[in-house]
Amino acid sequence: MRILVVEDDLVFADGLKVGLGLHGATLDVVASCADGRAALAVDEFDAVVLEVMLPDGSGLDLLASLRATGDRIPVLLLTALDEVSDRIKGLDAGADDYLSKPFDIDELAARVRAISRRREGRASSYVSCNGVTLDLARLTATVDGTTISLSRREFAILSALMEHPGIVLSKSDLEARLYGWQEEIESNTVEVHVHKLRTKIGRSNIETLRGIGYRMRSAAS
């Protein structure tokens, strides 16, 4: 899962980056409404964690502008304000969830997973295809009921493919799940991880379309 964090407290944001990273997420951080708009205009994210009080305005204004254009990306608001009226204002502006500071990082991770599931129309944290099952909350995987060990990046690639079985994802699509803006992309990382995944879940489960990308074989194929 790739998450955009819009938060001007960079120490706090670094803590989110580490904490949510332990839950398998890749984070990019910006510190203002303007930078948030710019990031969302050029990159794709699975969710946004949005501070309400930002140096160049209210996060609610950024949220409202997203919803006005029909953008349905899941948004969780963060704020030090805890009045009921503040929560109502945020939810009515189009937020999917609201969390007051201070909070537990595990709860934040669970809430982000929940709003992302709702966008995908899934009721649980499990995704299954061709005998392979992933628990996106616990970062565990099984093949025909037997637990297998996956690295964080193997899990990220496999979850991206399994959330959209039969849909081709390009190498750059998968790299976006693995790397944030500040990380150097290794040229053959995706190919190496796909090779390792095939040895663990069966070669036929991940199909290569040369020059296009990869897809998880759907049950009907």
C-alpha cells in the first residue's frame, strides 16, 4: 500500500513513516496543502493521511477540492482538535475517517486498511486467488493452507497483483508499491522478486506479458 502523508510536523511524519512501514506501507510525505495537491496530481496513492491544520491552509480545503473533482481516494484526517463539531465538519467534507492525536500507530494502520478495503469493495483483510491467501493486516501468506515466508517487498508485489487478478500491472506500477520518492529504485528489483514469488506460489500463478507487465492468473484462466 502506498500512502501520501500531508503533515507539517516532520518529526511526527517520520514516526508515521517508520510505524506504517512496519505494517507494510510505503509512505511519501509533504508538508503543505499545495504540495499535497501537486503530489496527488502526478502520482497514484492508495490512501491519504491528512493533517487538518497546515501552514498554508486547512487540510479540509484540500479534501474538499479532491471531492469536488470526483476523486474518491480514501482520506483519513489527523488533528489535535477533538471537538465533536470538528469531527463532523471533517466527515461532512468527505473524509473517510478521522483520528485525533495522540493515537496508537496500530490503530492508524488498521483504519487506513479499512478505508482502503471499502474503496475496493472488500469486507475483510483477506484476499485469495488460486489457493494463495494473503492476510493484509497481519502480512501473512499461505498456499493451500500452508504458511509461506515472504519479504516485505515480495508481499507488496503479490498483494498488488492479487488485489486485481487478471489485470496487468506494469513494472513501474509495481515499483511504485515498493519505493517512496527518496528511495533509489534498483533496476531489476521487480524481476528478482517475481522470480522468488513464483518459486513460492507456483510459476503459473504470475504471468508475464513481455514489454507490458505482470498479472496474477485469475481463477477462470
